[in-house]
Amino acid sequence: MFFSFSTKKAANLEIEGYSTSNLDLNYTVVLEQNDLEKEVSFNRALPKLGKSYDGFKEAVGFKESRGNYRTINEFGYMGKYQFGIGTLELLGIYNGAEFLNSPQLQEAAFYTNTSRNKWILIRDIARFEGKIINGVEVTESGILAAAHLAGPGSVKKYLRSYGAQAFSDAFGTSIKNYMKRFSGYDTSFIKPEKNPRVDMKAYRM
């Protein structure tokens, strides 16, 4: 969630039709994985996802929006994983309304963006995984979650300065927080790729 929301034209999203006043803007959720699995507000039973890739992405999505694909926060970040339009454009997604209305597209965007971040950070993952920075053990999944929050560039600075160059988003959530919260997931499923793009044809009727 590093890029800010740009213009309505770029997003192709008619913001006038949306309001944050009646939305659940759950961007400060502090529940852990066990709470996610027990959450009674869902209308379906959640599987035991454990530390798998599915567990990782669902935990990130729950922290970002309580898993709400339709959420737009006060800064214009959209969907379950709270993407800004600048990040979406890097992934080949230019229609904000189309993105907001397609859970499948949002899931593809999360994987594609994480694949990109993993490619950018692959050397830092190899160098820092297992080290302790600011009292938190560095893991691949923690790095990738932090990159979703702050962008891979900020994570590079944090790691290479051994935590001296910190980052917090507009709500005060830090790289350290994400490193700790999302530590130890198996993210080997995510393949690093330079400049990946979402195949939009696969998500259109």
C-alpha cells in the first residue's frame, strides 16, 4: 500500500458514487490468526489455514480490511488488500471499478504484486532471513507482508539499516509490526517475477 490514490480518470472509478461514511474501514484490526478463524461475522466457516500461502494471504486480507472486497478507505485504497491505483497500474490494472467488483481479480492482484515484491527483495530475503532486527526475527513472509504495507523500497531501507530507517503508514502501522505479525508463513508458493502483469482477459466475461 505504498502508492497513493491518484486521479479519478486514472482509476476509471466514479468516486462520487462511493462514500466511506457507511463502510467498515477496518484498517487498524489487531486480531491474530486464531481470531480470524473464529470471526463470527463471516457467514461461512473458515478453514484452518495454518501457515500456508492461503493462511498468509487471508491473514493479510483480514488485517487490511477484515476480508472485505468492497471496502474503500479514506485515502482511496481499495478492496480486501487495500491497493492504491498506482500499484494496480504497475500490475496492468487500470479500471478501479472493475477491480473493486471482482474478488478473483483482487486475489490475482495480491499474488502478482507479492511475486513482484519477492523478485525485488530476493537478495535481501537471502541476506536477512533468520536475523533479529528490533527484537523481531526476520522471515520471508514477514518481509513480503511488510512490502505490501510499505513498498519494497522502504523494506530494503529498513533491513539494510538494521531497523534504523523505519516506516509507518498513515495509521501508524510499522514495518516492524508487519514483520512480527506475519512471521513464519510458508510463502514458497509465491514465485519471484520481474514486472509481472495480471492477465485481464481471464477476469472479463
